Amino acid sequence: MKPNFVLLPLLLAASVAHAAPMGFRGSWMSMGEFSADYRELTVNRALTRADAVGATALQMRSQDGTRALDNQELTYTRLLRRWNLPSAQANAWFIGGIGQTTERGRPDAVATLSPGLQLDFETTRVYSAVYARAYRGEGLSHRVLAARAGFSFYETDYDEVQPWLIVEARRMSYLSDATELTPMLRLIHKSFFVEAGANTEGRPRFNFMYIF
């Protein structure tokens, strides 16, 4: 069903919110990613339409099991710029954290900073994003680079679930020097999304986001 002129801004607001790292002012957002070698859980609260604070717990390990890393941090998210287009929206986000990281083979946790940037563009039918984040501490240097693109199978009304196909290419220096390619089915509703898929090596992955 194609949205009419009145519904379009609402549909865009709901859809874009689920691609963003924070919700609307006063809301709480929880996000998670779970796979065999990477687990991350984030909770934040939007203090304004452009600022959110929260906390993140991250665990990762190399596929051969020889390296493992645990990170806990307080996070700050800032909407740097928003471009409202006639039938689309684009955003630039700062995502940063300060916390501590424990690495297998090291006796003590180290203080870490994790600045990052996300750029995204979305309509009711097309989505794309790029993401870069660095984790830095004494003797620790880790980065995550990712690019996503996808499309919805059909347009829906504001209160209906919309299915999307999303493909992500990602490099995580701590885990591997290889690029991980993962196609996922995404289901979006006005207050949540879930994603499930498997990378080209057949390793499953599940993501979720919920705004309340």
C-alpha cells in the first residue's frame, strides 16, 4: 500500500528512527547484536531531540578463540546534522564512549575511548548507511568499519510491520582482517526492529532495537 501525502512524514519519522542510534526526546532505546563471536547490548535515553546518554556492554572473540575482549562504557550520542528532503531523510551522528576494556592475556583492565561516526540516508523503500568507530587505550587499538544498504519489499502504513532486505559489509580489526558480508531480513514496526541472517560463512547473527 502506498502512503498518501499526509502519512508520508509519519512513515519516514518512524522508519528513520529505527535506523538511528537514538530515539525521540524522552524515550529509552535498547539495541543488541548477537553472533558467535560478537555480542553487544546498549541502552540509552534521549535527553533532547539531538542528544542521548547511555551504557554499552561488548564482548568479542576471534574465530580461533585465541583472543577475547570485554568492554563496558558510558556512551554519548549526538545528532550532528539532519537533512529533511521531500521524500527522504539523511543524518550525521557522533557516537562516543568512555569506559574500560579487559583483554585475554592482560592482567588489568585499561581505560578506553571510542569515538565514532555514522552517516545514513533513508526513504520508505531504500536505506543506506556507513559507520566507523575506533576503540583506543593503552596497548589497545581496535576499529570497526561498516557499510549497509537495503530495500523494503513494499510500503506499509504507519502501524504495520514492514519487511526489508539489508546487506552489511563489515571489518572488525580485532576479530579478523577479512570483510564480513551478511545479508539479513529486517522487520520494522513503529517502535522496534529485528534483523536475522547469516554471513557468507554461514555464521548466524541476530540484531534488535526497541524504543520505549
